[in-house]
Amino acid sequence: MIETVIQKLKHNSIARRLVNKYPNLAMTVVFKPLSRFMRYKNERKLEKGQHVSDNTKKSVVLFTAHKCASTLVNPIIAELAQDKGLTHIDFESYFTGFDAKKYDQFDDANFMNKAYRPTGYYFGAYRRYRPIPNLAQYKTVLVLRDPRDVVTSHYFSMAYSHLVVNDNVKKARDRAKNQTVDEYVMENASRFQNIYQNYCDHVLGKPNVLFLRYEEMIVEFDPWLKKLATHLELDQNTELIQKFIDQTSFKAKKEDVHSHIRSIKARDFADKLKPETIEFVNETFKDILEKMNYEI
């Protein structure tokens, strides 16, 4: 029930605008109480090393980035994983809603060794690399999009559509609203370059990692999803997989900056950015684009 409410807020433009019009009220009466008292019971237990799964199936990890359809992919993997008895753990959402200072725990070896188990869990989504101990023992998938589209789309998300769930998001919203898309991209490209570079250094190309591109997903979702499910060894429930295929559509809609899904097309950055900004992002992401086989 609680997850349904959150998902409706994310995808309902009217509800999103209302929440974002009164961010302090929404944080006080909606998001913080949900995080502290009603959601993330398993996350709170595992944070203390107290949650134990008796499922012996290999744990699953999803690495991705903002604006790579994580709000679509994450629930799909979660449902497939839970169908096989895996416990879904979403530390990033828990930390975001409860206390952003908890993110520091990702740099704490004691927490990382205590909170991660190579069997019985689905950990995700992570929107940047996290140094999970013994990652080679996990079934891992890396879902990414052209970083030039990511940083461009992130501007519209921060300025107009992202739910204001904590003080950090509110500050980012206020700043983005006073910038043009080109100014935002120039300022934030290095942050996404760092995220992608960490993936290139620590995740991409590893034997246990399947790299899937967003652009392939929006064109051929059926084989894309089946490839993902097979790699994660979560492909046994063919009826559940077919349900996701039947319910998922990437047909183009009228662009709405207030919508969570503003634009799904590839190379959207080429239409939104000035030529000098395009030259800048091409140079910033040059090595990454080559490693991930994106056209420069």
C-alpha cells in the first residue's frame, strides 16, 4: 500500500506539482514519517546486521544512474526477485528519506561488511557505484544511458519534476530553477562523468556483470528484459515476465517538463543544448562514450 502511494506520487503530474509546491509540508507529513516508521523495516534491520534470509539463491545487484529508467527497471527486478524468495533491500531510498547523512555508511567498511550478503537478497537500485564486498559473488546488472542525455534530462527533473523528498533536493531544485539547461549541464557534467567512470573502473566488463543500455530497452524491450532476467537467473516465471512486457510501452507522448517521464528518446541532448555545450559534453564524456560504444 505504501509503495503504491509513492509510485502514484512519482507518476501523477498533479500530485507531483502539489507536493513540490509545498515541499516543507510534504517532507514533514509524508516522506519522513514514511521512512522513519512505515517503510524500510528490512533495511533498518540489515543496517544493524540483524536481518537474515534463509534463501540460498545468489543475491542480485542493480547498478544504474538517475534518468536511466531506474523507476521502471527497479520494480521489475524487485518483483522477479521476490517471486524467487529474495528480500528486496533499497538502502539508497531508505537513506534519502530517513537521513541523507546515512549515505556516509557506504564508505564505512564495517557497515558494508555487515549489511551485504551474497545470498538471499536483491540490492538496488544504486544510482552510483557502491563498494559492495565480494561483488563477484553477486548476480549484477548495470543499466546505463548515454551520459549526455542523462545530465540533460537531470536538469528538467531537478528544475520541474523530481519529488522534493528532503532538504538537499529542495536546495537543488531552487538552484536549477535559476539556471538554463546549458548552465546546469556545464556545471553538473563532471559529477556524472565521475559516476560513469567509477562504473567503468569497477563494474563494466566483470564476468558476473551484464551491461544493458537504456537505448536498446526503449526499442526492443521484450528481448532486453528476457536477457536481463536470464542473466540474473530470474527467468523462470514466464507469465510474470510477459506481464511486464504487455504493460510496458515506450510510445512517444507530448513532452511535459512536469512529468516524471519527460522524454524517452535517444540523443535528446542534441535538441536541447547549444552547439558549444554539445561540444563540451562530447569532450567531457569522450572516453566513456567510446568504452560504452556510444556515437560521439
